[in-house]
Amino acid sequence: MICIEAARDGFSLSVGGRPVLAHAFRRPCIDIGRAELAIKRTKAASKLRRKRTSWKPLRAFKILESGPEAVLVVFEGLLRVAIRLEGDRLRMSFSGWDEGMNLFRIRLAAFADERIYGCGEQYSTLDLKGLRVPLWVEEKGPCHSLKPLELLARRAGLAFGTSHSTYFPMPLFMSSKNYWCVVQTEAHSIFDFRKKNLTTIECWEPASEILIGSGTDAPAALASMSETLGRQPPLPPWSFDGAWLGVQGGATELERKLSLALEAGAKVAAVWLRDWRGPRAPGLYKDIVWDGGTDESRYPDLVGLSARLKSRGIRMLGYVNPFLAIDGRLYAEARDSGYCVKDAHGADYLVPATSRPAAMVDLTNPSAFAWIKSALRRELLASGFSGWLADSAEYLPADCVLASGEDPLIAHNRWPTLWARANREAIDEAGRGADALFLARSGWLGTARYAPAFWAGDQSADFGMADGLPSAVPAALSLSMSGVGFAHSDAGGFASVSGAKRDEGCLLRWMELAAFSPIFRTSEGDRSETNAQFYTNRATLAHLARMSDVYAALKPYHAATAAEYAVAGLPAIRHPYLHYEAERELHERAYQYLYGRDLMVAPVVAPKRELTELWLPRDEWVHLWSSRNFKGGSVTVDSPLGCPAVFYRASSKFAPLFDAIRRTAPRV
């Protein structure tokens, strides 16, 4: 029930006894404003600034309607706020904007003792209370927050971000008080949690709606939010059969590396070929730019290769991004049809995302959208691929011209959703929706409806807290607290800076994390020749065999966890407090997680560590590798290679499966 009460020169509004808004003449709850919005861009990184900003606090108000399920308030005669209660959701709609206004700010009631999670994928900090979080889709950039490495990254020509730079921001949050908030906007936004009793939300466009929901407990609240946002399509059953091995170098190299893995006893569900089109140029990333067709010198018969792999129970996956090489066949088709994003002079906008400028298809043009879907079908599905990584939707320039006529500053954050939708529809229209999939790197509100899974992007191939292996855990947890069910990271990371190379310890520990994730996928990284790889030596192959065997043995549990997300909206990787709300200590733990309901995982995220300390909630726990029983509290266990700190609930119906894994997993 909505309750609105008069207060001194204002009002307060609550729902079910929980405060939502507090308005007073001196402390208005809403401001509107105007500014010149500017973006300074280098590669994918952006700096967003306001110039000549003027704010108008909306002080005077008139309540036109007041009831238990609907309230209508008009502020200053300039803004109408309609507030409606719809089940467990409060919907606040805004109308009556002056066309000259392009800034919006609202202050929502908050709690001093709450924890705040979400805002999409956040790599550095899990609990956002006390922080100011800007939300803009962009290349995360390596080494963000690490000042000494910033110069090295810039010298290498890499995008460089801040502590909150992310491929997948979302204008939403969830509180430990079991309520959530979603702002329906596509604009750059700032969520400010620094004040104890206020959450301030700023958007660079008039917001259309704000949804606020709640639940009787934390799982119910998260389920309510994920239902509102839309849940991901299911992963195909074959995805849980083993590791997805990232290999490069052509069909001969693929067979050599795959044979090494299989001979070592590894379980392999798929191989993914980042270089199926071949590298465009030498350099750090080897400039994988899509221009149509296959690199015949490396992969002369993809259809035949796919058939041979499939006969062995292994799928073939590829890689695409939205960039069209300007000397390629696909670009010629798009250019001649007028399908590319334009610059201010009407020419095709060439985006400096790689060492060679590339064009981008205008996804707001219905004809261009249909064309890119047909290109995905004929270039990938018809070539035998069962899926692909759909990369790099962060690059729409804020000064381009779109066929729809909309402001690219607003369309920028929606671009990942359009790109994901194109990939989803290409698969569905080919009749492959139950069997094929794609992975997305970037996103915004609505992207999860189309992408079966996300990956954490170009994380550093090291143990760096800001970007390396440790960051994979808060990244997955923050996404899960944003309503996303399936997320994972490259086992071993991807990016190397200033000649650094991935060592074996990093690769092996990352494989352990992957084994207790929805997807176990390796990557050769950006320096495949010098990085440690799964095929480097007997030790790396033995470790791959052990951890992929563990992952494959968990298939019934993976499937049950996926089904629980589809029905109840609970993600695969979960913040432990979701099921143990009374355990305050869990809020301090950013590097352990529940995988499903029954597995507590604390991966080793530092080099040369063989002891792991974690917090077990009050329950009956069994150490996976030793069968020792634990009651809860602070626990320290041995975690040698191949045995990360993993515990299962003694009451789990999967306890026999977990115990069988202990007894049968290959030894390292």
C-alpha cells in the first residue's frame, strides 16, 4: 500500500512501511536541468563532461491524486510524476518535460546500514554503498585503478578505464534490505550511494520510468527483479559436457592441440576459433576484424572440420564483432547498400577501434539489421559453427549520424542490446535456437533477454586485483546481483601489458575457478606464443584433465542450477548472503561465492598460495576434497593445485555426486 503523508513544507511517500521519497522545499526530491554534454574519446575509453550546467530544483508541488495504489504529483507545473503500485512493484512515470531539459536527478530514501549491489558488472568493488558509480558502456581497459600501469597501457595504444569502467553497466541496484530499483533509461547515468540515507540518481536524459520492487527475502527480491528485466535464454545441454578450448593457428594446429588435450584425458565440449577469419595485422591483438568468408589458408574446410568434430561430440565455435574491415567483402556489401553508421559529412564513420579503422553497421536501420542477421547465418551457421563470441558492442561514436535520427549519445548504451538481438534472431531464424548459442561481452538493460551467457572481457592474464583473476569473482557476483544468470571469464585471462606474459600458476588457478562456473572456456590470450597454455607441458595438460573432468561430472548440477534460474530467477553464481541473510560476515567477502544453492567456492586468487581462508555460514558443510565436516564460521583449508577451497551442503540431494567427484577426479 502507498502511503503519502504531509510533512513540514513537503511530503513523504512510503510503500508497505518502507520510505521511498522525502520532499521538502529546502530539500526537493527531484531536479531537472540542461547542459551541453561533451565526450572526449580515445579509442574505446570515454570521458563524459557537462558544460554550462544549470539545475532547477522542483520545490513547489501539488498532489492531484492520492490513494493506496496510485498517487499523482505535479512539481512546479513542469513535471508530472505518476506513482502506481503493481503487485510488489512501484512504478514511477515521468511526463510533461520541457524539450530543452536534458538532465534529471532524483533522490530516493536509503538506509545507513544497507549494502548495495549491482549496477551491472563491477570488477573492483562488490558493495557499492558509499560510492559514486558512473554508468556508460565502454571498453573496460586493462589496469584500471593501477596508476603505474596507466602510462604503459596508453603507450601501447590501449583503452584505459577507471575503477568503474565496464563493458556491462546497468542502471539498477539491489539492497540488502531486500528491495531493488531499476531506472528505465538509455542515457549516461550516475548512481550516487555516498550519503547514508539518500541514493541520488542522475541521468543525461529525461527518465521515463523508475521501478522499485521488493521481496519477502533476498532470493524473492532478486527473482522479482530478474523477472522484471527478462531472463536469459537457456544454455544448450552440450555446453556442460566439458571445457571449451580456445585454439588458434589453423586446422592443423587445432587438431594438434585438441589431440594433446584428449590424450591427457580432458573432457572437451567445444573448440572456439578466434582466428577463423585470420589476423588482419601483427600486433598486440592481431586485429581480428570481420570481413566475411574464411581464412582458407588456415581453415580450408570449415564445414568438414565441424562435422568431424561433431562426430567426436565436440562443437565448433567462432568469433565475430561489429567491425567491418574496409578492404573486405562484407564492407563492400554494406557500403553499396548504405548500411553503415555515418559521420557528420555523410561518409561512413570509420571507428578507430583497432590499428586499422573499420566501419560499423547501422543497427537502427531495419534493412541493415536484417542484412547483418543474414550475414551471421551464412558466414557462421552455414559454415558449421554451433555458436560464437559476439564481441565489441561498446564503440558506437557519440558524434555519429544514425539512420533512425536519434541522438547517438543516447543510442550508445543501447547498442549492445541491438547487437545481441541481431545475434539471437540470426540463430532463432535459422531454427537453431535450442542447439546453438552466442556469448556477449557488453550489455545494458534488456541485453540479457537475448544473450545466453556473458563473459568478463579482456581481463589481465595475471593475479592483479583490479583486472586479473581476482576481479573475475566480484564481476560475476555483481552481474548476478543485477539479474544476470550466466556469466564467466576467460580461463587464464586475455590481456597482457608491456610485454607481460601469463604464467602457469595464473592459468591453472583460473581453470579451477572455471570448473565451478556455468561455462569452462579457455583463451590463448593476446600473446599466444609466450603465454602459458593448456597444452604447454604435461603439468598444464594434467590440470586441464582434472578440472575439466570435475566440470563435466557436475553436469547434472549445472543443469539443475540453470533450471532454477529459469523458474526462480536465481543466478548460477550467487552472493552467499542470498541464502544466509543473518550472516553479516558474508557481506565482507567479495572473493567467495555460492555456485548454485549447494556449493561454496573460494578460488585461489593470489600467486603461490596453498591455504585459503573463507567464511562458511551456519550450516552442515563437507569439504569436497577431504570429506571433512564443518559447521560454519571462519575456516582455513589447504588448497594445493587441483584442490581449490570448495564445500558442499551435507543436506544437498547432490551430495552423492559431489562425493563421487572426490573419489574419481583425475589426480594432478
